[in-house]
Amino acid sequence: MHPMLTIAVKAARQAGRIITRASDDLDKIQVTRKDRNDFVTEVDQASERAIIDILFESFPHHCVLGEEFGITVGPKATKPDDPKTAEAIWIIDPLDGTTNFIHGLPHYAVSIALMERGVLTQGLVYDPNRNELFLASKGRGAFLNDRRIRVSKRTKLDEALIGTGFPYRKLHDLPRYLRMLHGITEKTAAVRRPGAAALDLAYVASGRYDGFFELGLSPWDVAAGALLVTEAGGLIGDFAAEPNHLFGDEVLAANPKVFAALLPLLKH
């Protein structure tokens, strides 16, 4: 395992312990609303702080872009003008699937990725409920708990299982999304919507899904999963197959054949 990824795994496991302890007594957790249908808990914040502390202990010259605190600058770093051009910036979601977590639905994850000068080089998605750790380093492949993973080999859309997420924060996107969903539901074997995009992308990388699409995601939802998908032999981009998925508004990920087959269904 790459030394940088080893530190990230340490941070993810610490965050996982915080989340798991809190899940034992959900009634005591303070929940606030950042926006419509966008919740944050003290657990999200404690998890992000723990990840930042562990990363900065080893990488004081790095910065972090996190869901809860935005850009945090390491003790020996300077604030980047733009995350896309930063020398080294960790992109983290301390608890992807907060709404599931609040309701006691055991489907959520920690997502940590490193981007160096605009290139994703390290990524992990950790599911503390299943103790599943998805890992990728650029050029070294993708793994699930030390086992190499690859995207699925299915080529026919009518046999494909597709993951998605509803645009519940940006309801103006809902009519467009529903048109896409209608076409994809007609042409595929089934569609699933569990509610944690980082895990959805990890599931594409490991062949559990044949493809995934969503509108309105943020960089911390996508970064680690994007590297997992490409290192597992898949494709990821926006709905025009352009590489605007990380800081854009659209994400499509799939094995190469399914990716190509889904593109025409997303032109709405």
C-alpha cells in the first residue's frame, strides 16, 4: 500500500470508530439543517476533525477540502487559490450518507482522496458497517480488503444494474432527472438508490453495479470513488463523457460498454 494511503486508512478507521460509537445512541445526536434536505450532525464534524488531525500530523504541507469545514490549511501550508491547482489537497467526506445515518439505516461511508496538481492519486471509501475498505492508488489498481477489484463485464443494457441518486437538494433538476430515470428504467434490468454516492461509485468499481449516474454531487462525494472506478477499468465523466465530474454537476460511471450505452439516455 502507498505510504500516503496508509495514513488515509488510519484516518478513515478513526472516523469509522467515531461514527459507529455514535450510531449506538442516535437519539442523543444533535442534528442541524444546512439547507433544504441537507443535514449535518456533530458526528460529521467530529469525524472530519479527526481525519484532518491525522492527515496534518503526517502531511503538514497539505490542505484539506472537506464537506463540513471547506478548505483547511495545514500548519506548514498556504491556502491554494484554487483546489484544482493545489500542490496537494485531500478531498474528504467524513460521513457520506448522513440522512441514512440519522435514521439508523446502515448504509454510509467515509470517503478520502488526495489530489495533486489536479490529478487524483490516492482514494479510499470505508464502510464501517460492513468493514469494507475500498482502496486505489493511481496506476496501481483498485482493491477491496486486499482483493483486486474490476468493473463488471456485462455488455447488454437490459442485463445491467444501475445505481443512482435523487436530486433532493436541487429540486429544479427533478423534472430533467425523472426523464432520464424513465428512459434508463425502461432499458435496464433494474435501478437502485441506496443514498451514499461514495459507496455507489465503489460498487461500480467492484462490479456490484454496472453503472451509476447522478446530478448535483460535490467533489467530496465523487473524488475517491472516481479513482476507484478508473483504477478498476471503468470510465467516469459527465453526461457528455467529458472529465467534468469532479467539480461539475453530473456524474456517470460504468464499465466501458455500459458507459457508452447510457450516454444517449442522459441527453435531456
